[in-house]
Amino acid sequence: MLLRVEDVHGFFRNSPLSQVANQLEKEILVSGIYGTNTIEGGLLTEQETAQVLEEDPAKLKEEEARRVGNIKKAYDFSHGAAADSKWRPTVAFIRQLHALITDGLTSVEERNQPGQLRDNPKNVVTRVGGAATGGSYKPPQFGRDVARLLAALVDWHTELQRQQVPALIRAPLFHYYFELIHPFWDGNGRVGRVVEATILLAADYKYAPFALARFYLSEIQQYFRLFNTCRLKAKRSAENPNLDFVMFHLEGMLETIKRLHERTNLIIKVLLFENMLKRMSDNKEINIRQYAIASQVLKNGPTRLDAIRVAPWYVALYVKRSEKTKQRDLSDLRKKELLILDKEDKLWPGFAQ
């Protein structure tokens, strides 16, 4: 599985990413933030998430918008850190991520302080999970234990890196043990997924590290359940108790990279089709009305023909034109295979064949 992920990622990297980098990055930013935020109870839709990310972060006042803005700051911090070839996870880095993610939020656990490790007072017990996730777990309760374990996890990762254990193995292991330590009062899931993504980014895995959050969301029950499954295996001293979580991560990376590759190919097809339409219009191979129709179908996606005929932009094109002209324009677009009419009377861009 590790080799399969490396192979498909190598193939993905060799695709013409530079042509679509900006659009792909924007889509992954929205999708990744929506995924990781929704896993932890965020209420914004993907479209609403995209709208928030267009706003000035300094002006985000509503709680749900701040959650999204905070994750964006954490993503930016992660990218900046991973750009340094000598970067590796540290306790300071993790605390800074947590500070960014929970800054100014009122919906977090009342004891939560941005960047401050958990230290349970007497008679206050933290438990993680429940029946829906395969059982509940009592993480370390006392601050000194939490700090010692987190520091040990960071040192252990450094040793794995020194021994050249692949990032595709190190990242999910770090994520898994980080969540078991559960070092903060709130925000542990979001922090753990960003640290995992940063380890992958630092190893030169493009786009997929943050897009992976969408896979976790789509498999959310399995995602939560595996933390308990692997923990209970370790408790029984089973061989390779955390293998299932690592395999789950690798499957997610494989699926995510394949999906990104398909998306990249589609974006490129759209760009090529746009360029072809413009060239044909400039060369008078299609008229301005045909160019407008094909461009609208490309922009809006598959659209029923009867809906197009009553659209204001379409009506405006043919104010002084006959029905015969309308039919001729559409017939010519189909003849040139610039548009396709399917059995449900929907028009598709020509490349959809």
C-alpha cells in the first residue's frame, strides 16, 4: 500500500500541475477546512466556508466564521513551517497551532486556553469518545504527564525520521498517538490533523495532505472507531496494534491523490476547451452567439435545453433573431461537437464525451 501511494503521487506530480495550481489550491483549501471543521462539529456548509475564506480574517466576528478563519491561519502556519527543509514537529509548534485554532472561540471547553496544555484539577475527569466510536477512553489527566508524553512523542518522531521511516508511516502514527495523549482541553482533532498534514507537506507531498481531511469526514465513523480499535489491541498486547490506523491513512491518501489527479485533468480539459472556443470565435468559425452559449454551458455545467431557452442571457442573444437562427446555431454547435445533447435533453460541453 505504501508503494502504491508513492507511485500514484509520483504520477500526480508529473501532471501539468502548474497550469491549475491556483484553482486546485483554492478548492483544496475550502474542502480541507470544511472537512476538518465539520468533523469537530462546525456548522458551515462548504459553500459558506468558501464565502468566509473570501473575507478579511480581522473582520470575522461570528463564532462559526472565526472557527474557519482560525483553521486557515493554522494552514498558513503549517505551509510556512514545512517550507523549511529542517522542520520537524516540536512542542512549541504544536502549542502555536492550538493557539491559532482556538483563538477567540467561545464554544470551546471553558477551561481551554489557546496554546496551554491540559492539566485536570482534582475531581475533573477528561474522557474521549463514547459508544458511537467503539468506547470511551481516559487519556492522561495531569499536566506533567501530558507534557512529558507530548515531548516524548516529538522525540520519538525525530528518531523515526533519523531512521528514515517514510513520512507516510510517521504522519499517521504521530496523529494517532497525539490524539491518545489528547494534550489540550479542546481542538485536539484539528491540531492533530494539521500536524499530520505538515509532516506530509515537509516530505514534499503536494495538495493531498490537507485534502485528506475530506476523506476522514467521509469515513468519519471508521476514523473515530480506529482510535479505539487500535488502543484496545495495544492493551491486549496484540502484534502491530496500530497497523489498522496506518492502513486507513494510506487508503485515504491513495483515494485522495487519485481524486486530485482526476480533478486536475478535468480542470485542464476545461482550460483547453475555453481556449479552443476563444480561438474559434476569433477565427469566425463560430459566431458570437454560439460562443456565448458554449461558454455558459461550460460555466454552469450540464443544463436542460428548456432551461437555457428561457434564461435571460439566452433570450437577449436572440431578441431580433428568428427561431430558425436559434435552431441553426445550436445544430451547428452540436455538429462541431462543441456541445452534446444527452437523452435527458441536457446540454454538455463537448469534451464530456
